[in-house]
Amino acid sequence: MTISLPNPASASSEEVKPTKKILCYGSPYLAEFYDIWIGLWDDTAFYSECLSQIASHTPPSEPVVVLDIGAGTGRITHALASNLPQHIANVRLLGLDMERHMLERAATLTDPAHADKISWVLGSACDLESVPAFRDEGLRADMMVFACGSICHLNVPGQAEQLFRGIASVLRPKTGKAYISVLKGGSSDNGVPDQMMTKPPPAEFRSRDFKDIIYRDTTTVLEVVDDIWHNTRHIVVSRVLEDGSERVVEDNIAEVKAKIWTEGELRRIAKAAGLRVVDIVDRHNDCRDELIFVFEVDV
Ligand SMILES: C[S@@+](CC[C@H](N)C(=O)[O-])C[C@H]1O[C@@H](n2cnc3c(N)ncnc32)[C@H](O)[C@@H]1O
């Protein structure tokens, strides 16, 4: 499904919304706020290079198919589209996410020159077989990306198993590769990066896209219980009025329960699904370090 552009009225409504519990991507404002927050994750050149290598193995008669799982506002997909190597003549970029507002922003940010190559697909990482390009057109993915540690969102038992079974069934055997990023643990032994265990001071950001909008972000909960990192943030969206006073537009309680994945767990679940680890890339980004597990179908 290629989704339509958002109705701007939904983002600029002056109606004050009651306090809402959300994941943290659940409104047009929060989709923009995500982009402000993610800013410094510099992984896109890495994935473009991977695509360049993988594409040389795709049969010339078929499109090179890339699935960006948890595509969000399209950071990775847009970068891949902008940096396509010349030898890739025919490419299909599929950006999959379960949050409509993230995909609507992704669609809004799409360069018109790339629009014919990209589909934004509303759906679940746990049901990859239902992506129309795979289910209805019979395509296979040459490359899959689940970037910047987002597999942590699969925190319910059984979800990762569904993800890996889906990868195994839609990834092109022999040449297809799936890149799954996991955040690299910090100095404590709880598997969580040090920055993520330090409560940041309350922060304020001006919107770049919505006139007179300010975001205020206060972390209220930051703890690890068993293998789940709990992070609750109070994200208030306010509009600055002409007289300088402010009106709250959204009052969000963003609760993230992020599963801390270990290498052993990932290997075990992937193996059971029929995948094998062919590489683990240790990447240092400006903001966080990650390990990118590279999987192939175990033929
Ligand atoms: C940290 S953001 C990453 C966005 C983008 N890939 C990037 O690198 O900037 C995580 C994204 O994963 C999506 N997500 C989380 N769980 C998902 C699931 N089960 N199925 C599909 N998308 C999911 C969220 O909606 C969110 O947009």
C-alpha cells in the first residue's frame, strides 16, 4: 500500500488533546520530533554500500528489492534512494512501519524523483509475508534492514520468532542479506548503552516544520527490569501564541519498553527460523554504538 499524504489539519489542530499514553511515534508532531531526536545516527552510507554489493548478485531481469523494517520517517529508505549506485537500474524500496504518522511523514519527505521507486507499507515486522510485494507479486527481498536497534521494540515473547520466520521466507536464498541492528551495551553488565542509563535534563526543541510549535521532553522513568529497558518520557507539544503565551496542543506520555537482545538469543531464534549469521559489524556512530547482525537464508 502506498499511503497518501497526511491531512495538515490533523497536525495543526488547536484542540487541546488530553494526556495520551503512546509508544513515541504516535502523532505528526511526534514523527517530526523523532527526526529531531535521531539526528546524528550516521549509518546510511554503510547501508548504501551494502546495497551496492548485494545488487551485483540480483538476476538482471528482476528488480533489486529492499525492505526497510520499522522504516519510520524514511531515514534509511530515502538515503538509499538518493545514493543508488549506477549499476542498479531497477529497484523497489519498501518502507514498512506500523505507525501511520511515521509513514505519512516519510511520504511527505519523499523526493518526487524517487517516488516511483518507493512504497510505504503500513504493517508489522512480525508479518513480513503479508507485505503485498511478497504476498501478491511473489518478489523476494535482496536486502532487509532493521536499523538503529529497533528490534528492541519486539519485546513480547514470540515476536522475534515471527520476525525471523518472515525474514527467512521472503529473503532471496543464497544472495539476500538481512541487517539487524542491536544497540551495543555500555560499561555496566545490563546490556544497555551508558547514555541510555543516564537521565537527560529536560530538553526543549523548536519545530522546524510546524510554525510556532515547541517540544518539551522530560524523562521520568529510566530503569532496567530483567531484560527490558523501561523509558518513560513526558513529551509536551505547545504552540506559542501571538502574545507570547503558550497553549498545550498534545500532552504525551511516551512509554518505551525495549527488549535487550543478546547475541546468543538472536543466533538461536534465527537458526530455528532457518537463517544463519554471516557477519557481525561493530559500528561506532556519533550518538550510539551498535552491532549489526548480518543474516542469510541457511540453504
Ligand atoms: C527507532 S525508529 C527507527 C526508524 C528508522 N528506521 C530510522 O532508522 O530512523 C523505530 C521504528 O520502528 C517502528 N516499529 C516498532 N515496532 C514495529 C513493528 N512491530 N512493526 C513495524 N514497525 C515497528 C516504529 O513505529 C518506529 O517507526
